[in-house]
Amino acid sequence: MNLKEGEGKNKFNNLQILNKIGLEKMDIILLSILFILFFGINFNITAEMKQLPSPIYGGDYYYQMGCINHIRYGGDPFQNCNLISDNPGYFPLLGIAESPFANFFSLDSFTAEINFSFIILIFSIFISYILFRKIFGDYKIAFLGVLLFIYIGPILKYTEFATYIINPLFILLLFSFYKKQNYLNAVLLGIAAGINTIAHSVLFPATYITLMFLFLYLVLNSSIKLDKTTLRLNKTLIIKSIKKLAPFSIIIIFVSVPISMLYWYEPIFEYSINTSPHYLEWNGPGDMTSFSLQTKIFVDILKSTFSNFSSISGFIRTLFFLCGVISIFLIKEMGENIKFVIFIFLTALICTFSYFITMPLLHIHFVPNYMFKVFGKIILVCFALFGLGGLMSLLNKKIKLPNLKTILIGVFVVLLIVSNIYAVNNYKESKWYNVSLNEMDESKISLKNYVLANTEVNDVFMTTKEVGFMLNALTGRKLVCSRRAQNDAFENMDIREIEEAIILYGNNTETKKQLIEKYNIKYLYWDYYWIRSEYYFNEKGQVTGWFDPLISFKNQENIELLNQNNVSYFIKNTYVDPTKKSKYHPTFDLIFISSQNYHNFVHPWNPNLDPYLEEVWSYKQQNQKIAILYKINI
């Protein structure tokens, strides 16, 4: 065989591979354009970053960094990466994926996260393109769909990882099973479903509700016959459909459930899905028993979908969505692919607005704003592309113009590219992006380097909740207490905060030692931000407000514990989380560990702890120590 013959054979083989996954040469060209376009956009955003675009005290991106650090340095991904506790706060898939990448290339976690975001981008573009291409059978529509779907900016948190990678993969394999029920597709769907449920909390109910609805749809779709104007169910066909689908359904369940249990075993079988007291009231959107909040969420979601004129892309989505709704009622005969789009769209709406039923009956909800965002994002783009098809059908009837479809899509593509450029400018004007352009404080870098070099990944540190948040973010080391909002919904945070207060400020040394042993606390960390992370003071030393001090919901048992250990406190009716204060977030009677417990501003804990403390690291600024790490020797 000569060289030309060999080249011809290789080209033929490559075409065969492309055909097997439903792609043509033009698809590869368009995918390449998308890769180059979004690589350029993300590089433009991230090139000058020196730290994460997020507050280091309480920012979601830094909590995620703490999880990645915990896993990459040997921590269990299915335990809490922030607290000395079992159940994870953030879902672990992003950390599991990113940690080996960071270790293999010996990258610091910030650099690893930025670089890994480009890998996420590749998969996000590829998966979403394949999905749109398979459903709509048109590379131009698939190209447009990716422009509508892809996230502008680096993906640095598990929520976006679930939204732009994991859930689209689930929907893609759901579609494959919908089109062809066989054992291979059942196994693949089971794997994707299981992974989806441990990617984000809202995807657990969404995934299994979708699978249940799909089973019902496939049974009924093959069993309902239209007799003139009457729908008739054929019982024989129902039984036949159930028998056909039963083995596939069993495979999906047996494959997906064990994967789901990697995260959900404890919440279901140990906590019975009962979160810590009032968790679903003070966290998330607020008190969902309020009908005004339920109505507000409903209206806000409808507005963002069907009346979004805040940007060019928002206008295009709104236009497509409205055309999609109209098309449902105008199209007389729908193909199976379009039926699938409508099926998943209706399923997403049911999952999102299920709180109208679940709140009065079960007093639970699936966090509708996140359900709509995480589960609904890829589905809404599918529905928008269906609406685009309806729009083009309407225009074809009114305007007789060759290549109208290509011209229209070309116009929308140009508009979306312009919109994405504007989105980049908006991103770069944000407060936290501009913070990310600055180097991190030297004291924090020095602390990180010492802790990583001289401590173990599961060593437990004690400090304030916000300062601990920062320390965990940079090192992945564990804490007694931390911010409530990002942490495990099932953990009893009250007793942790009361017992940390007793260790720090109590007068009973034996009790302190017992509690230090209970939590296996190895280190105490202090820095200049300790006081301000809890209380604000004026020039006269008077408290003028608070940020995130140690607190507990009011109960007599905790009050007695504080009294027995001579810890000062006060009770006030206010908000639980310093960042969640609205008319929809209720206030509660809370026990506040008082600032009166501070021994002084550079040594806030009770001196009776000092005999057990050994200074192992410090950082000086202008010849004054502004951060000190103590080893606790009990």
C-alpha cells in the first residue's frame, strides 16, 4: 500500500468513528470553533487572576477549594471536608475529579482549579453539542444551542460542575435510552443517574422523578390509541410495555442506587432526611411555608424565562421560549425527539414547582431556585431550540426566501457572540473579579505553607468560624466549627458552637480537656481578624454589631451548659446567617456567645488554656505578631 492509499484508509476510518457518534466533518469544524471561542473568552477572564474571585471569608469558591485541598492531601471525599464530621458539606464529584489533576501536575490548588476549568469547558461544550445534535439533527442548531448554554467564566464550584457537565450527560443518556431501550443503554443510564444524584442535592429527587416519569411515559405512549376524538388505553399493550421495560428498569435501579448511597445513605437511613433545626427556613430562599415567598419564586422564575430582556441572550431566550410554548399548541404532529423535549421540559417544571404540593403535605421542598438552575438549565436550552424550530416554521410560511433558516441562525449566532463578549465585560467589572487580580496576603500564604508541610489532613483546628473557613480553604484541614450556610444540612451545629465556646472561654479546665479530646483538637489558630470576624467595636470599645460569632438556637440545655462553665452570653431574636437577611428569612431566638468573654484583643481565650498551648508558627508585620498557630498538648 502506498502513502496516499494509507491516508485514504485513515480518513475513511475517522469518518466511520464520527458516523458512529452521529457527527460529520462540519460538526468537527463547528466544535473546533466553539472550543477556540470559549477558550479565548475564559483565558481572557482568568489570565490575570492571582486568587479566586470570591471572599476568602465565607465565599463559596473558597469552600470548594477547601474540599479540593482536603481530598488531594488524602482526605475521604465522602466525609466532611470542612468539619470533623462524616457527611460532606459540598458534593464531592468536582473534588474527586480535580484532585488527581492537581497532584499529577504538582500544581497549587488555585492554579489547578483555573486550569481544570478549561477541561470542564471542553466536556461541557462536547456533551451539550452532542445532545442538541442528536435531538434536533442539525449542526447549525447544535452550534447555536451551545452558545445559549455555555457558562461564561471559569467553573470553580460543584453547582456549576453539576449544571454544565453531570446533568447534561444524564439528559444525553436519558435520551439515548428513550430512543432505544436495550441493556447497554440501561446500564449507561443507571451509571449516569447514580452519578447525577451525588453531583448536587436537587439532582437526587430530580433524577429519580425523571426516571419514574420516563417509565410511565414509555408505557402510556405505546398503549394509548386515539379513536377519533377519544383516547383509549389498551390494557394488553400496557402489560406488554411493562414486561418489556421491567428488566431495563431493574438494571437502572440496581446500578444507580448503590452509587447514590455513597452520599445519601446517612441522610436517608441515619437522619431520615430530617435536617438540623430550622435549616430549610433560615437557609436557601427562606421560609417556604410563606405563600408570598412561594408566589414570588414562581413569578420570578416565569419572568426570568419568558420575560428576560436584561441582555441580548436573555431576549433571544425569551423569544425562543415563547415560540416554544406557542408551538406546543400549533404543531399537529410531533416527532419522537420533540416529544422528548416537551417531556423533560414539563418534568423540570414539575420538579421546580413541586413545593406547592410537597410543602403543605410533607413540609419539604427541593430548593426551587436551585432546581430550576441546576436541573433545568440544559432542559430550558433544549426547549428554546424547539421554540427556534417553531419560529422558523412560522417564518417559512410567511417569507419565501432561500436559505432563510441559515440566515436566521447566522443572525442569532452573531448576536449571541456579541452578548457573550458583553458578559465577559460584566464579569470583569465585578467586585470579586477585581479582588482576584491582587496577590493573597503573605501571612495567609505563610500559614498555608506551614500547615501543609507540618500537619496531617485530618488534624482538627480551633478558631473562629470565619477565620477557620479561611484556614480550611487554604489547607483542607478540619475544624470544630465553621460557617453554617455551606455545611452539612444534617449536622447539629449548635452543640459544636456551644462546646467550642466552653473550650475557649469556660472556667472548668477538666471539661475543656474532655472536649478537646472529644473533637481530637490538635491546634488553636489566632490572627488579627479573630475579633472582627465575630463582633464590631467602636473607638470606645463598645459593641456596635456582629458578623458571625458563635451562636445556638435558644434552648435550656445549652443555657445550662454555658452557666455551668461561666461562659457569658446574651439572647437576641435575629437572623441565623449574616448573609441571609430578608423578609422571607425568619428570625429566631438565638444564644450569642458574648464578646465579654474576650480576655483581650490579641489573646481572646481564657488564660487557663495557655498551659496546654505551644506556639509553633507565627507571622509578624512591623515587628508585631498578627497571626499565631499553637499546638495543643493534652
